[in-house]
Amino acid sequence: MNCMAKITISLIKADIGSLPGHSHTHSLILEKAAKLLKEAEGTLLIDSFVTHVGDDLQLLMTHRRGEDDRDIHELAWNTFVACAEMAKEMKLYGAGQDLLSDAFSCNVKGMGPGVAEIEFEERKSDPLLAFMADKTEPGAWNFFLYKMFADPFNTPGLVIDPQMHDGFIFEVHDVKMKRKIRFRTPEETYSLLAYIGAPSRYVVKYVWRKDGLIAASTSTQRLSLIAGRYVGKDDPVMLVRAQSGLPAVGEVIEPFATPVIVAGWMRGSHHGPLMPVGLMDAKCTRFDGPPRVICMGFQINEGKLLGPTDMFDDPAYDRVRDKVNDLADYLRAHGPFEPHRLSLDEMEYTTLPDVEKQLKGRWENIPETW
């Protein structure tokens, strides 16, 4: 257990079943999860909040036990298992989909659920933004984190706030080779972009201010790489601290005014625009999408979650939602053709290999003189 002065925020998600298809989390599942976490408050947890985006159940927990704590992760795992059993009884679609193991072991990393955790000493005032996305992959956060912490056209605080003027450090994970590297901005900005511009492989995991203050944490779990087969998209989560030497809340959410194209959408096999929505619209319907992102805003007070404010439930984001719908129309018109469908190297981890197996014996060699 780490220093008692520090607070840990753990955001852990899993798809444990939905209705109908992959569109929405059942209200009884949300109630069950909230009850189980509430029972742990005062012992393991300080506070908790349960919500969903699309078909993903989201568990936000505060405690003083540090990152990767076995008991916290086991609580989340047991909550997911109990909710999955309930989903099976209700015959919800994809019940237990993200639970890739039969038994808990150490922590949930590598077991299916996505995890973002952040540990810090509370400041005089500590705003926290919890981002949750459905029908996309962890690298979807790359563009937004770059804009928040390295682009002065988005974040003027990088220019005018003395505490931010020296820049930030980005930790990038290579999810295929299982390696990591850190880049310092602004001096290594171009090197950073050379990697995170390929979000299917390189994913920003953490961002720190150069004096060591933690600013952001994301989930980097890739379900297909864990399971070795397509078992659904990864549906990432992200925690971002704001204000007082970090980007202002408005600077953190401003990048989502741009309708970025991400991988995922239908069957995890298509590119589509990421739509920022309020919780009431956090259901994926059109072509199982388009991909959605919600943002819940909190103030942290002695580990308590004051809030949330539904940050994208705002008419200021209506125009980007209109653009997302226009882009969805354009991409959908491509049908099974790229760039709407993912490139072949990314399709390797979808259901396409099963089709290839069925046709394996029908291919014929072409003579070299042809």
C-alpha cells in the first residue's frame, strides 16, 4: 500500500452483456454494479461511481491503495462476474464477453477488462475528467492527448502558464512488441508524432508534467492481442487531471470539437468518426455506432467524487455531432471497401481470418509467365 496521503482513481470497464445486440447496458446491471461497489465503501473504497457508454459497464473507484492493487482489481472483477451472471440469466447479448479468464489472478490486466489508474496527492482544488469510449480502440486517445498537452493552438496555457511552459512527458506503449518509450515535448514533438500517428500499434499510456506531476492515464489493453482472436473492440477509458498548472477543463475537452476518424465501429472492422455525446445519447445504434465518447467531470475532495457533470451534454457540441453524422454518411457509402473497412493488417484481428480459412483450398498459383 502506498503513502496514505495519496489518492488513487481506478477506472475499470468491461463489456459483460447488453441489449439489444451491442448497443446499451441494461439498467439492472448498472444497479447491481453500483450496489456491489457501495458495499465496499468505507473498507476498500472511499467512493465510487457506476455508469456506461454503449454496451460497456464502467466502474470508477477512489481509494488509497495505489495502482494495480490486487484487492481493488478483484473487487472490480467480482463485480463484472456477478453482472455477467445476471446478464446470462437475462439472455443479454455477449454476456461475459470481456471476461477472458475463469478465475481472478493478481489484477485484471490481461484478463479482458480495460484499466486506467492515476495516483496523486490532492491539490487545493483537483478537477478530474473521466473519458469513456465505445466501439473503438485505445489509440483513439492519441490525437486528443497530443492536442491537450502539446498543441498551443488548442491549449494556450502551454504558452502563457509558467507551470506548463516547459512542456510534458508522454509515455508511449508499443502494444504489439510489448515495449515502452518516453518523449519530452516540445523538444521531441516530431518523434512523438511519428509513433502516435499510428494508433493501432502505438498508444499513449501516461502524461506527466516535467516536474513529475501526473496529468493523464489511459487503458492500453488490446483484447484481440490478449485472446489471439477477435472478441470485440477494446473500448478504452482515460483519466485526465485539469487546472492549476495543467490544461484547463475547457482545454481538455476542446479537442473533441474535431470529429476524428477512429478504428472500430461495426464488428470492430471499420473506420468511423468519434462522436462526443451526453450520457443520454451514449448508446450505439446506427451500424452499431458511430463510435461514442462520454466525459464525466468531477472535483476530488478527500477522495470523494463531487459530481459528475456530463461534459458533452452541451449544445456547444451539436455542430461536431452534425459533422460526425455527415462523415458517417460518407464512410458508410464505401460499404466493404477501404478506407471504411480497416486495412488488411488490422483485419488480421477481426473475423476475416475465418473467411480466409474457408476459402484456403480454392486459391490457385499464377504461373510466373502469366
